[in-house]
Amino acid sequence: MPVIRARTLCLANGAVFLLLALAATWLGTLPFDGPARETVLALASPAVLAAMRVVNYAGAWQVLIPGTVLLFLVFERARAAWWVWLVLMIAAPLAEGGLKFVVGRTRPEGLALGFPSGHATAAAAFFGAVLYLAGTLNGAARWILRALAVATIAAVAIARVMLRAHWPSDALAGIALGLALASAAALVASAWALDPAVSPRSRPAG
């Protein structure tokens, strides 16, 4: 993910999140929330629901903590700026948790706050990091991993709606927030790698 593309993604996703947050604060549910939710719920057969409950874990700590460790094991680029990705995975839940109170919109069922979706935010942050780190792979492996990352982000968002935990705009906002944070982390990691004063690759051995 080139620096210019990461900066564009950061700004674009940040803008999308801000617009959705302002709309949710002023309007409550957005005009598309009801129809989109009903469309997703109509697809919720027992088999699909069972699959969505499994997919849901891709946005939960039970998968994301070992997943982050796996990134460090697989990608040299992740190890080179390990603190960036660790901060990302800590910042994502802190950001969405705080923003829930700022926006103050409840979930479609119950009184708990739901904007933005925590699972969608965490999944987008983690798999957004995967999108960046996959740039070190060659050929088909890069595109396969990136396609799987994008598909997983979308699947987690749909799962949160289908499991009746969130409005569609909660999930969309979570994706935007998570990708904005991941893009910001990619920018920091790229700057770290390019700075000869701090890059581990530039330091003499011994």
C-alpha cells in the first residue's frame, strides 16, 4: 500500500465515518437503516445464522489477539514496526468505545450503545493491517490474501446486522473507523521504515 494510497484511504474513511457519526447524532437511525436491516434479516436462515455466528469471531478478541501474534510471525514488515500494529489493535477498541458515548445511539434491540460497531471496527483495523502487510507478498498470494481480508471485513459487518446487534450504519461506521485507523498505522509504519535514523534495517549490525 503506497504512502499516497494509505493517506487517501485514511482521509476518505475518516470523512465517511465523520459523516455517518454526524448523521447518527442528529437523525438517530438513518433512512437506509430500516430497509437494509430488513433485507439482511430476511436472509437469516438457520444455516446462514450458524455461519454468521462463526464469522462474528473474526471481529472478536478470541481471534484478533492470536491473529496479531501471527502477523508478527509471518510478516517481517510487521516485526520491523511491531509497536505500530500493537497500538493499532489497542486503539481500535478504545476509539470505538469512546465514540459510542459521543454519538449516544442505541442498538436496534435493547438500550446498549451501538454506534460504531466494535466488531466491525476491530475487524477492519486488523484486516486493514493485513491489506497493507500483504504488499510484501508476490503474485497471486498478495491478491488472494487481500481479497480474503476484504471479504472478511464485509462478512463481519453483515454478521453484526444479521445477529440483530447493530444497525447497518453502525457496521458501516465501524468499517470506516477501522480502515482509517489501519491506514494511519500504515502511514506511521512506512515513515518508520523510510527514516534512516530509526529504521532497524538502517542500523549497523553489532
